[in-house]
Amino acid sequence: MKPSQTKELQRLYQRRIPADQIITPEIARRLTLLSSDAKRQVGILVNRKGNITHVIIGDHQGLFIPDLSGYRSSVTRLRGLRLVHTHLNKEPISQDDLTDLTFLHLDLMTAISVDKDGLPGKTYLAYLFPQNPQNEKWAFLEFLHPSHVNLDFLELITSLEEEFERKQKPLKKAEGKEKALLISVSNKAKHEILDSLNELRELAESCNISVLDHIIQYRPQVDPRHLLGEGKLREVAIRSIQQGATLLIFDCELNPAQVKSITDQTDMKVIDRTQLILDIFAQRAQSKEGKIQVELAQLKYLLPRLVKKNTAMSRLMGGIGGRGPGEQKLEIDRRRVRDRINRLEKEIKKIQERRITTRKKREKGDLPIISIVGYTNAGKSTLLNSLTHSRVHVEDRLFATLDPTSRRLRFPRDTEVIITDTVGFIRDLPRDLVNAFRATLEELSQADLLVHIIDVSNPNFKRQMDACEKILTDLELGQIPMIRVFNKEDKFPDKEMLKNLCRLYDATSISAVNTETLSPLTEKIEELISNQKSEEKILLRQSNQTI
Ligand SMILES: Nc1nc2c(ncn2[C@@H]2O[C@H](COP(=O)(O)OP(=O)(O)OP(=O)(O)O)[C@@H](O)[C@H]2O)c(=O)[nH]1
Ligand SMILES: [Mg+2]
């Protein structure tokens, strides 16, 4: 830059544009002359009062927009800044311009062509469009010269914001709640993607989040670096603004780098399925042990993700790292998290030791243990309640139960057992959670019989059943005798088909809410338990004889 050019740049900061104008011909001329002299694009960011907050000098093709994180940006409202910049090749609003307009929530994007004498020529405007039936994302305007731009800026921006607000009105009932868009990037079949998104929606709703919509990107091969293509990411950003979303939930596990890059690019809160499940667990945990286990899982999940948020935006889409001033604080945060993990692990160990002692005591009591297992929301707690006339918390949301409950139960033929209800399973249970809940889950290894509850009224019952049995195998519980129980038979439309399914999967069907349907199940359980007992007696007798 020549000194004269630098001076001119500095002079621009002192200029002001009347609040109701988008650009004045005088400032437009300064920009184009400077741009033509320097052979680079020149831009200014202007706030609602008409003050120039940034003067930016780019290269021949583009500009680099600095970090705008200090400027207000909420999804219903625009950033409060507009970009006015030059185009040396007289091109209209470019793809890059739209990217910045969208991702930065700018009020407006203006491009002024520089003519061969360095004077301003055609002037192009674009702004984000609220939701509309034609599904148009941007509005475009064109003027012969900056002096022809005869729009009242304040009027335009006020009506635009009102329109955004109005379009989001039907969602007002969700006020105070986080509003989310669900995103799936997958190469699976469409119905599988939709099933999975449905479950994600249930998870989100269980977490008190209201779901606005979902976006699917089908990719034959998922590229981990650029999970979503730029075009799709732009669609996500636009839909978020149009629909007033505050949160993006991905239906897969995101690695720390992906979370960071998507957060940086869309300026939205980004979480994945795992974090959602962790949040649900955190909201639900009641017992001391449950709370410690959840916090441990959360911290372990958080640790690798403690990275500096990169708020600088550029046409190159981020990628600006480096050790900033926040870095030292980050190191301290990481150390604190590690310390806390160590402390919690010690506490858990103590609780477990205590538990082993209680378990030993219970073993002396010699009552058979029956554990109810199954996918979340299958009806485990309901069955425990019906069998034992208890009032364990039952709710139509995922992960209602986190802490195991045990009850004594006397069967008709006088067999007495302990029956336990525990945390539900889910497909792809996050690894950190399995580890944290290992102690709770290992309790299951004490069981003499597992009663696997399957919600047969769920169209995905087969997949849920398989997912549970896989988790049981992973926890090395596969050798414990198990019976399958098809629950919610009252909601299953075709009784004949249900009978066939029971035969096919060797299951007993019940309706846990209706005690009258339970006798085939209780009989089966009692029979299995008494068989086990007599087998044990025979084994005992045999071993006594061999001694
Ligand atoms: N129609 C019908 N609904 C049932 C039946 N059994 C349970 N439910 C309902 O299903 C929902 C979930 O029941 P819960 O007993 O909380 O399920 P859970 O397996 O303990 O769930 P988590 O603890 O969340 O893993 C509740 O709304 C129950 O009322 C049934 O046989 N028929
Ligand atoms: Mg439950």
C-alpha cells in the first residue's frame, strides 16, 4: 500500500453515512477511486447509525472480513452491520458475497462496480429473505449508479426484521426453549435416515428442545473433514435464520474439529447425538452415584473438545488458528477438568466398593435376581410397577429411569425374588456413557434372569431389540438366561401377526399397563427360576457326592 492509500483508508473511518441511506455517492467514489488505484477490492462495514466500523482492503478478487463476534447477532435479528464494497470486474453479487451475507447475518451486501476511470458504476444489493412460498433465499436489486440507490435503509431493515419475526410467530409457543434443526449426513437408505432422525427428535424433545425441522445430506461417502458441503452448510445457515433456530443437532458423532468448524462457519450452537444423550442423563440423574457417573461422562466428552472458538470469518472459511490470548486460560480449564475427572473416578470407586459389600450381604439372602432390561421407553418401569404394585417413575420420554431400583416380589407359587429396573439402552450408546455407567450396568451380571422388554408397537422394534442384545453381549452378559417380552400389545394392531412374531422371536407378549395380561409372563419367569433352582440343587448334590 502506498502511504497516500493508507491515509485515505484512515480518512474513511471519519466519514458517516446518514442513517436512512445505504451509501452516499461521495463515499462510493472514494471507495472506487481507492480500489482502482490499489487494484484491490475495498470495503466498509457500516452500522445502523451509519458509522463506519471497519475499513477492509482485499485483493483483486475478494475481501477478508475480520472477526465480528463482538457485534450482536441473534438468529431473529441481523448483525446490525452491512458491507459496502467494490468489484473490480464489474461482476454482480458473487457466491462469496452470498456466503458472507448468509453466514455473518449481515444486514445487506452491496457491490459497486469500478469503471475504467475509477468511478462508481452499477451497484448491486442483496439481502436475506424471510421464509417464502417460492423458497427464495435472497433478494437482489440493481441500480445504475450509487446515486440511484433510493431506498430508505432504516425502513427496509425494520420491515425485514419484522418479517423475520412474523414468520417465526407460529413457533412462539416454543419460547424460552432451545429451537433446533436436526441434521443428518449419511449414506444409508432414506427410511433408515428418517427412522434415526425420528429417534433424534424424541431425544431432543426429551431434553426439552423444540425441533423445527430437519435437513438431510445424502453422501455416498462421508468426508470427515467437510462433513457438509459448502452449499449445504449455506442452506443450513439460511434455514436457521428463516426459521429462528438456535441450535444444530447432528445425528452422528462429531469430532472436536468438526464441531469447531461448523460452529465457526454457521455462528450457531452445534451439538451431536452423544452430547444430547449426555445432557438428558445430566437432567435426569437423581442419585449421588448417577450424578457422578454422568458428570464423569460429560467431562470425558468435553476434554478433547476444549478448543478455542474461532470466531474470525473469512471468505476462505476459517482456518485461522494460532495461540491467541485465550490459550492460557484454556490450558487451565483443561487441567481443571482433568483434576475433576480424577477426583470423580476416586469417588465412584469408593461407592462401588460399598456396593460390593451390600451385594455380598444380599447374596447371603440367596434370593434370585431378575433384571428388567430393554430399549429406553419400552416400558421397563411400568412392568416393575405392575408386578410389584410400586410407583417407580414412569414417563413417555426417553431415559426416564437412570438409577436402578430393586423390589422384592412373591410369585403365585410362593417363589420370592428380587426384581430390578435399570437405565434403558439406546442404539450407539455413547462410549463415555457406557464406561461411566459400567458399574450400574455391571450390576446386571448378578442377575439370574434377564427380562428383555421390547416395545413391539414401535415400527423399529426389531432394530431396538438387536441393539439391546448387542449391548448385552458387549457387556459380557450374553450367558445369563434371557426371556424376550413384547410389550404394549394393546397398541399392536394385528393380533394374528403378533402371535406369529412371538413364535418367530420366541417372545411372550404383554401389556405392562394391564396386570391381567401378565400371567403368561409371571408363569414363565417362575418356571425358569424354579428350574434354575432345582438345577443348582442337582449340581450341588453332584458336587457333594464327588467330594
Ligand atoms: N399403551 C401402552 N403404553 C405403555 C405400556 N407399557 C408402558 N407404556 C408407556 O410407555 C411409556 C414408557 O414407559 P416406562 O415404563 O417409563 O418405560 P421405561 O422402559 O422404564 O423407559 P426409560 O426408563 O425411559 O428407559 C410410558 O408412557 C408408559 O405409560 C403398555 O403396555 N401399553
Ligand atoms: Mg424406566
